[in-house]
Amino acid sequence: MTRVRGRRAAVAISVLLGALVTGGRAFAAPPRFVDVTAAAGLDYPQDASPEGLTCDPVAESCQPKTFAGGATVGDYNGDGCPDLFVTRLGGRPLLFENTCAGAFVEVGAAVGIDATVDTNGAIFADLDNDGDLDLYVTTQDADANLLYINDAAQAGFAPRRPHFREEALARGAAVPQEAGVRRESMSVTAGDYDRDGYLDLYTTEWRSGVPGVCGGSHARLLHNLGASAPGHFEDLTHATGTSMTTGTVWVPLSFSAAFPDLDGDGWPDLVVASDGHTSELFWNDRDGRFVRGGAAAGVGTEWFGMGSTFGDFDGDGRLDWFITSIYRSDEPPDDGNRLFHNEGGRHFTDWTDRAGVRDGGWGWGAVFFDYDNDGDLDLAMTNGVQLDPRYHADPMRLWENPGRAAFSGPTGGAFAEVSVARGLDDTGQGRALVALDYDRDGDLDLFVTHNQGRPILYRNDRGNARDWLDVRVVGTASNRDGRGAEVTVRPSSGGPAQVQQIGIGSHFLGESELGAHFGLGDGFAAAGGVVDVDVRWLSGRTAHLSSVSPNQRITVVEPAVGSTAPAAPVPALEDCDGDGQLDACEYQVDCDGNRVPDACDLAQGADDCDHDGRLDRCQIAALEASDCDGDGVIDACAIARDPGLDRDDNGVPDRCPGGCESAAACAAPDAGVPLDAGTPTADAGVPSDAGVAADGGAEADGGAEADAGAPPDAGARTPSAGCALRHPPPATGAAPGAAWALGLFALALLLRSRRRRPSAPGATAPPT
């Protein structure tokens, strides 16, 4: 009891001292969210059809309808107040114009948004780079997605309302539906992945049913044609290597996507949260293509990836990744959400349990945001689903960040779940979740949509009791939205920095307000504090602002001076076999990952010595065939070509470790056979001796010439042009000791593999 009283007294003294330092703010009540949906004019039904959902939500064909309910934020008319666009089933989508007086008015039909198809995901983005926000919308069971081009800039924004024109098909952005292929598009994101100054798009799709690689999926990377045709697009999904239906995944299962720069090299990467254990991280290869790297990076371990958000929650300057999923208490502990901590060097570690954010029910939208302006990122998510009664009343989650100091050690740092305590009491069928400061009071509010229900606008009250700064960036050489720009804010007097990237906040069926909102903590302004602001655009240009006062909104324009980083080239679509079909669209195997189908590699001379239709180098790399001497030739093939390599007939070349089961059988030279394992002198009349320095990777005997009439590397051919081997054979001229060590290692792995499987075998550049 004495210890408890002592701790309470210490807490009381701490609070009193804090109040003296911060001018009494320590006694202020914590922020609270208040439902102001009706008062703000946002009370609409997500499903506008008179009969509502008529299909069985458990049926696979019906499930995409139960996933729907998008929302995105953007200032479409340039008045400085964020507007809301929402998608719907069974009726026209809605555009709610912010009156800048704490309310919204619906103006969709008046400004040309008159679609009658089922809409789902959406994003505001300046796709034609003219200074106003256009609108891209994904659809379900429709012929095409929608692209609304905004004419606000041409009209000078005022005095009339801007107007939208739907031009998806004309601009190459429709992702048209093919006959017999159902469309169930989900989210869309924008980013300038090739750094040409124009925004590209990536759409996602979740759909069960008939598999398909090219025509069968509407998950697409749409490349902006840029200066030659701003806001017009070409489909480069397969040329860039970003298809989500390749390899073992033949149906589209993706929900959310974003273009964050996760390795800090100045090039936006692409991440996709995807169902069925198929989430992926595509590293930007800086040549116009991407390289799959999720497994090697340690991400994508969740089973049901759906919502996605990025933020530096522990203040180490690197972006971390949170993915919503499904938590099942009766399943193994690898269920539930994931929080991947960015360790740098293209590697992440799983901090889900350390942070205490695994259980989010049946998760959907998520967002990192600083709801209490205390200087660190908190985390919110929404949830619920109709097809399982266990998740009919999932409570929304708000996890409060304990502060960056809590994460400084090897353990600790758990977030506190405070949703009900802060007024987030939603138990509906939540879907999209976006953060915005709709009333412009300096704290972030939340808007959540509901499938087969009505939305909720939660106003943040008292979040602005602490100081804040809102930064918007504008590109000139870079894209006008400033997407991909990195914003750093730090106290001018010194102290920890906060880092955010523009356009990566939340990505499930929508997007939060574009910009960077920073909470600055208690007493910052009262102590006369000011901050320095640094911005780095994708072009490489930078801006520095000193001694910026808090509690205001600033806009930083990309300077016209300074060199610009080069853009990536546009990769060509490949048809190496000349059959008129894209290589990536033919279900063809590319086992060595060189972006050339194996059939084309074989036609160009790549080795298949056993004539099984598979590249020898892939079978060797997968330990499905033995190459104990590391010469790039399958041992069985080498022996078939030259039986003298295996004189004791045990199936292993004599020169390999363990190759001679009978010393007597291998000791005597074999006259007339060019290769002689284990004998220091060459066979009579034969210039070369494989036992000392055969053509299997070592030098010739004592400087003598190569085997008479034999090619330099018996049986091994040079890889076909353009191949970038992930597991190339050892280079010729390697030290004999290294070659033997490699052979021992390969043989050990092969024997271990055989013990486990009784059946016969055969069944990046550094950051700049």
C-alpha cells in the first residue's frame, strides 16, 4: 500500500509540474470524437437500391458487393476546404462540397458526376497536371472504370462551380471489361513511379471465379503518357512486372495499393495488400520496372490482407506498414493484422504483438494519424462483415501511440486501445476510413463508410489543445499534387524530427486528405517554439523553411532551381516468341526471373541437357538436379556425354566429393579418355587432365592448352542474351578450393533434400 501511494503521489507531482510548464494544458481533458454526421449533411445510404442487397452475402459471387463502400477526400474547387466523394451501390455516387462552415452540400449531379453503375473505390488526383483535382472511380459489374476530368483550372475556379467530364475510355484509363469476365474492382492509388512529373495509377480487384492473367484481371498499372499527352494512359502492368495474377495466383485477390518509397532511394515502390496470403511489395527497379521482394523483405505474412496504411510510428525516420486482416481467436496465432517495422536495408520485422495491434476483428480501412497532436502517429481501423455472424458487430479500433521513447528498447511499446474512451463507438459494417480536418480547426477528424448502411463523420474535439502544423506541397518539375514528396519537421532549437510522405496515408477504397499534418506536442507555442520544415520532391529538388510558427497551414512550392533526377525509361512490351501475345499473358513459366519465358530462353540456346523442357540452371538452383562440381551442367548429363567421368558407375562424377566409392576403380588412368579424376598426370596423349584442372571451372593443366578439339566448357553454354540470372553458375577460373567447397555444400543440401523427400529428384542497387 505504501508503494502504491508513493506512485500516486509521484504521478500527481508530475502532472502539477507539467501544468506549470505548459500553462495548465496538462489538466485539459483528452480529445473526444463526436458523431456529427446528420448535422454535417452526410447522412446517406451506401446502397441506394430500393431492395438493398438481394444476393446471399456468403456466396462468392455476392461477396464483392458486401466489401463495397468507398470515400476519398480532395479540394475539388480550390476553396481551401476538403470535399468528400463517396461511392455507392444501386445509385449515383455523391460529391459533398464543403461549405467551409462545418457542413457539406451534395453537388454531384450539378457538376457532371452522373454515373448509374455500382461504384466502389475512388481517388482525387491531378492526373492531367493542370492544377485541379480529377477523380478516378472503380466499378463493379460494369463495362469500365470511370475517369472524371476537372475543368476548374481552365475556368479559373471561381465564380462558378467546376465541372467534370467522364473520359476514361478516351484516355486509356477504363480498364475495359472483356466478354464473360465479371468486374469487381476495388481500390485505386496514384503515384509517379517513373518520376516523369505525371501521376500514374494502380487499380486493384478482388474476384473469385475463372482465373486469368491478362484479360482476366482488372488489377492494372496505368502509366501516364506524360508531357506528350497529359492524363492519358497506357497499360504497362506486365511490362513493369506488377501483375497480381502470376505465378501460383491465377485469380485477382487484391484490395489496397500505394506508392510509398520504403527504402529511401527516392523512387516510389508499389505495395499491394491482397487476400489469401498474396500481399506483395514491388521494389522500384529504377529502370521502369519493379522487382518482387515481399518475401525477402519479411512482409506479406498475414493471411487476409485488406486495408493498408503507412507511417513512421516510432520516429526512426523510416516508413512502417500496417495491414488489416481477419482475427480468428480459434485459429493459430499467425492470424490477424500485421504491423511491419521498417529496419532499413529493404528489411522489415513483425512488431504486431509487441505493439498489441493484432486483434482488429474483420478488418478493412486503416489510417495512421496523430489524433491528439502529441507528436506521434496513432492508428485507427474499421471492421465488420455480413458473411460471418461473429463479425456482425465488430467494434472500431483506435490505438494510441505510447510515444517514440517506448519503442527505443528491444521490447515494449504497446499501443493502448482507446476507441470507446475517445468516442469511437462504431459497431457497424465499416469499410473505407479516411482522416481529414473538415472544420479546419487544427485536429484530424474521421469519416467511415458502412456497407449496406449509413456513414459516420466523427468530429475531433480538443485534439487541437496541443500545437500542430499542416503542410501542403505543390510540384512544378514533379507532379502537381506533390505525391511522393518527403516532408520533415523538427524544432528549430533542436530535437527529434517527424517525417511523412505525401499521398500514402490510407488506402482501402479511398484516401485521406492530401498533405502532411504534424502534431507538435504540449506547450510548444507557449514556450516560443518554432520549427524548421524541409521538403524533398521526387525530382530531387528541395526546399527549407526556418523558424515556422505552429498552428497554421502552409503551402510549399517546389523551387524552379536545382537539378532534377532523371526519369525512368518506359519498358517495351515483350513477345519473344512472336506469336502476337504478350509473354506475360500466356501462363508461361519464367523460372530464372529474367523476364523472358523459359520457352524463349530454350529457343535462344539455354541449356536443357536432359530435354525435359526445363532450364538446367533452374533445376540446379532449386536443388532438383545435382551439379556437384559447379560447372553449370547437370551431373547426369555430364556423365551421359562422357562416361569416363564416372568410372565406378555410381552416378556421381568421380571428381566430386564422395564421387569414388571404389578407389581401385578410380585410381588407374583410362587411356584414351580425355578426363581422368584424381590422377595428377594427364592421360597419355591428352593435353588436359580434369582431375587437376578440368574444364569444370579450373585452369588447364600446368598452363597447357585446352583439351584437343574440346570446347572450352564441355556441355555448358553461355546463357542467352538478356538473361539476368538470380543464381548464376560459378565463374570460370575460381580457386579449386572454393569450387570444392561449393560442391560439398551442394551435395550436402541434395542429400538432405533426398532424405526429406524419398521420391526421385526432378518431381538491388544501394539507396542513393
